[in-house]
Amino acid sequence: MPIDSIWSYAPGLDQVQEQDLTDYTVVASDGTIGHVDRQADHHGMRHLVVDTGVWVFGRSLLVPVGVVTDVHTGERQVTLGCTRAEVKEAPRFRTDSETMDPAYLTAVGDYYHRLPPREGPTG
């Protein structure tokens, strides 16, 4: 996957480009990680901020939309192409200002780009 594509939805997910995913449940390949708190597109780096609740001690995580493999509108669920452990190991998200910090976003993108490839959209 080219590094800049980590910030874009996969081609099969074009229908969600402008969709509000706030409050959708976020599910990794091995279980639920939380819900979408908000989504943003700063510096052309589109991403989701995921509230993990108590799973990661109440912290939020930043996930590039290129990691999204499917969106189930009826179930209000976003599926990621990585595991819970991989999401948890991503560069730590501490403050909202990081969603506008190109250096932080680049570090997050680099991390997710290096993960092993997973399945694409299921349709």
C-alpha cells in the first residue's frame, strides 16, 4: 500500500467518503476496540479518532482511514484490517492538537503502513 493511501479509504469504500461515522463501533480483526469519537482530514490525512473506553484505560486512538476494510451502515460498524494489539501499539495519541500536527500524523501513517497487508473491502 503506498504511504499516502493510508490516509484514503480503499477504492471499494467510496460510498463512505462523506459519511458521518461518529458513534460507529470500531472492530479490529480480533474484536471490538471502541467507537468513533470524531473524524478529521488535516493536511490531507483523513483519520478517525477512536474512543476505546476502558479497553486502553480510557484513552483515544488515531486510526488512518486506509486501515478501514469495511463499513456496515445498518450495523453502524467500522471494520479495521489490523488486530487490537496492532492498534494499541500505534504511536500514542495524547491531545487533540496532534490531529493537526503533520509530524505526528506522519509517524502514525508510517506505523500503519508497515503493518502486514490484510483483506480489502468485502463489499
